[in-house]
Amino acid sequence: MIETRLLRSFLVVADELHFGRAATRLHLTQPPLTRQIQQLEGDLGDVALFDRTRRQIALTQAGQAFVVEARRILDQLAHAVDRTQRVARGESGRLRIGFISTANYSVLPGLLKAFASRFPDVEVELLESTGDEQARLLADGILDAGLLIASDPVPDLESLPLYREPLVAVLPRSSPLASRTGTMAVKPLRAEPFVLFPRVLAPSLYDKIIAYTEKAGFSPYVAQEARQMQTIIGLVAGGLGVSIVPACMQNLRRDDVVYQRLSPKAPEITTFLVWRADRSSSVLESFLEHCRPLAKTSPKRVRAKR
Amino acid sequence: MIETRLLRSFLVVADELHFGRAATRLHLTQPPLTRQIQQLEGDLGDVALFDRTRRQIALTQAGQAFVVEARRILDQLAHAVDRTQRVARGESGRLRIGFISTANYSVLPGLLKAFASRFPDVEVELLESTGDEQARLLADGILDAGLLIASDPVPDLESLPLYREPLVAVLPRSSPLASRTGTMAVKPLRAEPFVLFPRVLAPSLYDKIIAYTEKAGFSPYVAQEARQMQTIIGLVAGGLGVSIVPACMQNLRRDDVVYQRLSPKAPEITTFLVWRADRSSSVLESFLEHCRPLAKTSPKRVRAKR
DNA sequence: TCTCGATCATACCCAAAGCGTATCAAACAG
DNA sequence: CTGTTTGATACGCTTTGGGTATGATCGAGA
């Protein structure tokens, strides 16, 4: 089998066209170098790489061809070492991140943009999914990290709170309930039909909304269900009802809807980054390092920012 | 330095994910294999390729990246061996061939087509040139072989006669000298202006033409010189004169010229393949082997064919 | 929880591979 | 024709790498 040592030696001999000088450059003496080339020629099937009939040796055509190939192989090897080291350092590789749709309007875009500029060789794969589904995909090793809304720590997963936001009401712009101040009371929503997502998709968020309205004395009448936030807001715009959504959805600006802060103060929800403590790859480690400074430990900091 | 032995072992371990089984496949025992992987990880800069914390070892992300790279390197190596052997066998490589313009109308096209179909991986480089120039380029090692017209063996070169042909007259179709039979006497050309090439370009052919006309009792009056056969025939077509050219030029068919066999019998010329005996590369060897069956040893065989 | 089997790591020894010194053989310059 | 240069060969020795024995650790099952 041809070892890289033979390739290295061959390239130096091919460069010097002189066994003695080549041996010096390789920090060895001439006889072993001669044997190396002989062995290489043998391994290639007794192909003559050099023409030694005269005093000055010369590359045969086969030798010239092999120079090109050998150089390519050693380049490839150097590249392999570099790439592997970068993957080990978490500077290169693949990162699979799950996220709930609202993250697309809050932390996700900025997070990815900043991370991509710091780690340009990391290929990020995104998968929109519910919180429960993400937990399952993390357990199965399909995902490296997830972005989801939670109140309690997710079992078996590490987590980092990234974003706190209140819930807000969303109404058709034509609705008489829409106020100039941007704030409205919850109570009047009692009479409105609601557009909401099916509870299974995000039970904790769903229950928070229901608990909030029930504290105000009513259970919302869900006139229409939709699975995605964008769709919910589209249906609100179409006049099918009102809804209560995370504040970040205000980033989805539409002329035909208005968002309203609620009083009494609507509950806040937190978007967490979650991952498995036991399966930390270097790329994930890089990503976590990148995210940690962005953690929102206290709700006050979020308030201050607004 | 990373040897291919380490790459081979690594790929088997990565495939089996089990040191013991991998060692069996590699025809060695487990401890040295463990050391090989340790050495490989050390050579990569203490990068962990496998996760050995659990019973079942697993590839790290760096390990996964290195699998791809290592496989590529070994593939490249196999390809290098194959290609080098093919070059050594003369099945691949580059062949630089010089030729005189008339060869383009006689042996060259067929020769190259047949050779290319037998040796598809040989890259043939063509260089149109005079006979003397070809001899010089062969001596300098620029050319591997040449196609030229000669009467005497070229000094320091091996040669193989490939094509024998008589000289023929070429006249404007409108010329009253053009006969129906396709044969004409030389004598009437005495009164015609000639289009010929400068003597330096092909002294032996030039002298043959002059000797022939002088035997018929005249020296041609060269009204116009041109370096290329196509141009000479073009000028004949344009009515600037007549000429005497190798018979193969009849392959350059034009409505406005006619070719005529000459009487008394015009001298024959031979196109030779020439090469340096001392610089025979394998590709050249293949080419010579391909050409030898085409050699025309006796003029009779050529005659017989017509 | 404890034990045992499976599996990778380590220690140590030996054989093979590879390097160095000495020398030979051939080619070329003078 | 001779001496010098240069690649090839011979042989001894060091180093490398593989084998055997054994240790350490993890996990399955009692």
C-alpha cells in the first residue's frame, strides 16, 4: 500500500531531480530515499517514475502524471486535516435547529444572522415544528437545538431563556374595539369570535390565553382554528374574528389588522433555546456560546428595552 | 505525518463502530488498531474522532467530517495509481505531433481518427510545420513525432514510410491544357507561369519538381510564391498560373481547378513518420505500434491499391 | 445494588520495517 | 583514459508497529 511518506519523498525528488539533494531536504540520506522510490514504483506495478539511464535523472511521462496526482492527494490531506480541526473547534459543520413559528418573528432572524457571520462555515438547517415535536426530535438526535415557548423547564433538556414578551390582542383594523392608544381592555373581547390554534400544537400557550380570559370573566368562543400564526392573523384581517398572540407577531405588519396591548396586564411568555446536555457537539457548543450573552434572565431587561 | 494506513484503519473502524471487529477485518488485533486511531487523533491535533464514553463507540462530528475526507483521499489515491499505470502503458497521456500541410490531405486525418478510437485517453497535440522545423523540434524534445516528406533518411531520426504518391499538375479549369483523360504531358507547362512555394520550406520536394521539369527541357517560371498548399491551389484557381503538387492535394476539390496526371511519369514522394529513437515514451510507443501496420514499404503496394 | 461479560486502553515484548554507513557501478567531464 | 559525480546495493542497527496479557469501565441482568 502506498503511504503518504512515499508521496512526499517522490515530490521532493521530482522537484530536485537529484536523489542526494532531495534526501538532504527530507532530512535523510540518499540510500533509503532510493529505496523509497523503488518501493513506490513497485507499488504502482513496476512503473518507472524516473528515467535514470543518464547522469541527470528525469521524470518519465508516468512520473509527470504521478506528480500531479500526488500533489493533489497531499493537498487533499492537508485540507482534510484543516476541515476536521475546524469541525472539532465548532467552526464548521452542520447544526439542525427546530423552531416554533413565532420565533421567526422574534429571536430567530437576528440570532441566525449574527451566528452565520461569526461562523460562516457552519451550515444551519432549520425545521419549523411545535414544542413537543422538537423535544421528541431532540431526544432522537435529529435536532441539535430547539426554539420553543415554555413555562416550566423541559424535562431532560437544558434551556436558556432568550426572549420574553407579553401577549397582545389582534383585531381587524375596521373593528370599533381598536383604540388609538394601542391599549385596550380584555373584557370587550368576550363578545367577539376568536381565531385560535388547536390546543395540541402548544398546550402551554393555549392554556395561558384561556386562563387570562377566564380571569377576565369569559371563555373565548373559538369560531375558527388555524395552525399557523400567519394564518391566524390573515383570518383576523379577513374579519373572521379576533385573537391573542405573542407580541412579536407585531413584526408581521399588515394594513388591515391592529395589535393592542391588553389590560389587565396580559401574561408574558418566554421563548427558550433548548438542547440535550449529553449530546453536545462542538458546533452546538459554539452556538450555545454565541447565544448565552443574549439570554434574558429577568423580565425587567426586556421591559427596559422597549 | 498522517499515513494512508491510518486512513484505511480509520474508515474500517468508522464503518464497524467496533474496534475488535474492525481489527479482524484489517487482519490485526485490537490493541494496535486502538493505537493507530490514537495516533491519528494526535496527528490531527488531538481531535477526538470517536466518542468512547459509552459501550458503543460513535463518530464525533469531526469524525464524520473526516470519514468523508479520508474516503476522498483514498479514492484519489486509487485513481492516481490507475492513471499513472495507464500513462505508463501508453494508454493515456499527451502526444505532440508535427506535420506538413500536405499530410492534412493524405494520411493525417485517418491516422488520428483510428488512433483516437483505440486510445481515447491520449491527448494529441498537432503542430503544422516544415520538415526541417520538425527535425529541430524533435531534437529539442518539443515534438514526439513528425510527419514530413523526405527522400533520404533524416539523420538521428527513426522513420517509417507511410504514404507514397506521385506529383500531379494543377491547372485552372478554364485552361485549354486540361484534358478529359486526366493525364497530360509536362512539356506544355513550359509556357505557363508557375505558382510555387519558397524553396527553403521544402528543399527536397522543390528540387524534385525542378529536376522533373528540367528533364522535360525547361525551368519553370515562378510568377508567384505562396507558403501553403491551399494558397497555391487558390492562386491557381484564380488564374495566376499552374503548379505541380503532391497527388493528395486532389482531396482539396475545387470546381475551378483540375488535377492532371503527368507524362512522362512524375516522380513519387514519400511521407514519413519520424521520431527520436532515444526518447521513446510509452504513448509514442503506442502510436508507433498503431502506425507500423500502415507502413508502405514498396511503391508497388501503393500502385496496386490505386 | 451487585456481578459479570463486553469493550476499549495500557504495558510489555518481539519481529519487521526503515534508516545510516560503507561500498559498488555506471556515466560523464576533462 | 581517469577521476568525479551520482544512483544502487549490502549490511548492521534503531525505531516502529504488531501481538499477548491485562487493566479499567460501562452496561445488562440477576
